[in-house]
Amino acid sequence: MSAFNVAKFGGTSVADFEAMSRCAAVIDNNPNTKLVVSSACSGVTNILVELANGVQEEARRIALVEQLKEIHFSVIGQLKQPEPAKSAVESLLKSVTSAAEAASFQSSDKLTDHIVAYGERMSTHLLTQVMQDRGMNAVRFNIRDIMRTDSSYGKAEAQLEEISALADEKLIPLCKDHVVVTQGFIGADAEGNTTTFGRGGSDYSAALIAEAVKAAGLEIWTDVPGIYTTDPRIASKASPIPEISFSEASEMANFGAKILHPSTLVPALRHQIPVFVGSSKEPEKGGTWIRQQVESQPLFRAIALRRNQTMVTLHSPNMFHAYGFLAEVFQILAKYQISVDLITTSEVSVALTLDKTNTAGGAPELPAEARAELEELCKVDVEYNQSVIALVGNKMSGSKGYAKKVFSTLEDFNLRMICYGASQHNLCFLLHESVAAEAVQKLHAELFEG
Ligand code: ADP
Ligand code: ASP
Ligand code: MG
């Protein structure tokens, strides 16, 4: 294990010059921090996604590129040595303009990844210069030189062995004498095409890099001082959790707690790398440690909310006492690479949810061809605008009595699916998006504010 830490800074942490200067101070304060992974400046990826989806009107495209220019030039204007970053950003913005024009004719997942990657490519020029201006020995590194992935654009799979070998060769030697600043979110396939890990993917990038360099620790610096009992934007009385296990934090990330990309903890867990989550704005407030062993294992730890779920219900009287029906359903879903999340069954029907975390965004859809094949087997209903709420904790499938409390708190809500029993760490249910925040608030008040 190397002695150094990997520190990741999210979009709001690198939103402007002041925010980047706070990041530089956090990095400077810890001599063990040798690798810095940065997101795009706040708001930039959203603009790039809009351009990548194809903006027909030229005037709108120009206005969006102008917004990108303003965000980045507001930082450049405050640099002591602005020239290198200025010419780099200018040339990247030119490329954005021509790629956005191409997307207005024909967008694709491949072109989307190429376009959205400009956010991290630009922000890292700025952060590196902010650090150099403070006298730090910072150097910018193109992560696509080592972050090898497959070609699943928008939701790339990391190729761990290649990443590790390339990191040994190209990245680790650079860390000896420098603080290396690099891009989160992006990678490259074997042909050198740019790929991405899906929205929020910089957390995952940082964890993959920490794994590849065998880091001693992974720091996720964001806009809240740690992981809270629920999203503090939803429940104002949510409180920070000082310490949480990998299993609980993974459940939270998987069930939508935006604070961590769902895959973040997989590499950290594989190598037992402790993860810290804190606020780059208020580092003195401390944060959350995610570890294998934790002192307390409360029954209820936190509530996560994942929006934008699609519910698919399949009905067939032929299911009654038949075998092979579910196998056929799953064969069709697998053929179209549809990932299923929650699932519940009855004698004559199956309900399941589809989730989507890829870069292009939008509501998860059941592709028309998949629906047609399923309709040969059964009746298919699709409902959009659903949310999953997950109550995360410990020993839940082995404890008595608490379900009464949970469900009586939610008695006024129409719960569409309930999933319980598969994991000792969660109980989750599906309800309509319009009431999801209110349900989280009620549950939080009952279980965490008493
Ligand atoms: P970054 O840009 O740093 O990656 P994100 O916006 O992706 O930041 O994640 C931080 C946000 O996650 C917080 O501002 C908060 O609204 C949200 N969030 C969701 N669930 C939680 C939770 N349980 N604890 C803390 N923050 C949460
Ligand atoms: N910039 C990307 C996004 O906004 C990745 C990230 O910030 O983690 O989704
Ligand atoms: Mg994030």
C-alpha cells in the first residue's frame, strides 16, 4: 500500500476561483495527498449534456458555449499566470463548438461522452494552475492515458488489470515529486475513444484510481460535511453520521443517496481503503468515515431516495403454478441489457423497476422491441415517475416489530411495491415521485428526530 491519499473534489467544490482555492488549501494541508481527482465546474456537465443531446438552433448553441466560457474565464481572470490555462480552455471550447454542431445533426452515446468529457478536461487545467499559483508542485495528468474501459458509452465498465498496469507505468512515478491533478468521470476505450461512468461518476473514478495506486485513503470532498441520515436538502433536521460501514454506505449509494456514485465503494471495499466524506467549504467540520469495521450498528442508519424510476408490471394467468415464466421474462430483459432493480411477484403477476444512471439521463424506458417480446408472453403495463425510498440499517431482516412503526408512519401513502428480506441492510418501497420527499420527511421525523 502506498502512503498517499487520493482526494476527489465535486462540481460545487470547484465551482469558481474561491472554491478552487479552498480545495488547494485542503490539499496543501495534507502532505499525503498526492492525487487529486476533479469534477467539472458546477453546472458545466448539464450544459454539455444539453449540447450533446443536439441543440438545433445555432443561437442557442452559441449561448450555451458562451455560458461555458464565462464559468471558466471567471477563474482564469483571477489566476496569477493565466496564459497556459487560457489557451488550453480556448482551444477546448472551440472543439466543444464543433462537436455540438455535429450533435445537432446526429447525436449518439459515443459523441455524448466525447462532448461531456470537456467539463473535466477544462476544470483540471484551472485547478492545476490555482495550485501552481500557490507555489504547489501540481501537474495535470490526462486520465484517459490510464483509465481503460470497455466501449459502453455513458456507462462504461472499468478494465481493472489494464488500469492498474498503466497506473504503475505512467501515474505512480509522477506522484513521487508532484501533486497530480486529474479528471474524474472519464476514461477511454482500447481505441482511444472517450467514455464516461455515468452522471456523478467522478466519485467512482477516484475510487478506481485509489485502487490502482493502492492508496492509503480516499477523500471525497463535496458540499456537505459528510453523509447525513438523509439528504439534508429534503429533511432539514438530517444529521451527519460520523462513521458508517461499507455495507450500509453501499446500500445508500445504490439506493440513490446522491452523495456517492453507486459504484464508488466497490473498489474501496476490494482493497479495504478507508473513505472519508467531507465539505471542502467547511473542512473543519469533519465528516464521515466509511470503514469495514464500525463501532455502532444501529437498526436504522439513514434513508435514501432514488427518483426517476419506471415500474413495469407483467400479468399472465399462465404463471399460475407454471415454471419457466420468470426465466423467459429475464431472458428477454437480459437480451436488451435492461437492468432490473426491485422485483416483487404474485401468482399471476410480476412487478419490477428499471433504473437509469447513464450520462445522457432521461427516464428509464422499456425499449419497444423488448416490450413487444414480453407482450407475446403476458400483458405489460409501464408507469413512469416513481421513486424508491430505502431505509438503510443493520440486522433489519432479523429484527421484530419495527415494520409496524415504519408502515404506520406511511399510512397515508400509496405504496406500490415493498421489498424486504433479501438484505439485512435495507427495507425499500416504491411510491409516486410527487409524494416521495414528503414520505422521506415523515419517516425521518419518526425514526431519526425523536
Ligand atoms: P459533488 O458535486 O460534490 O459530487 P453531489 O451533488 O453529487 O456533490 O452530492 C452531494 C449532495 O448529495 C448533497 O448536496 C446532498 O444534497 C446530496 N445527498 C443525498 N443524500 C445525502 C446524504 N444522505 N447525506 C448527505 N448528502 C446527501
Ligand atoms: N461532472 C460529472 C457530472 O456532473 C461527473 C461528476 O461530477 O461526478 O455528473
Ligand atoms: Mg456527485
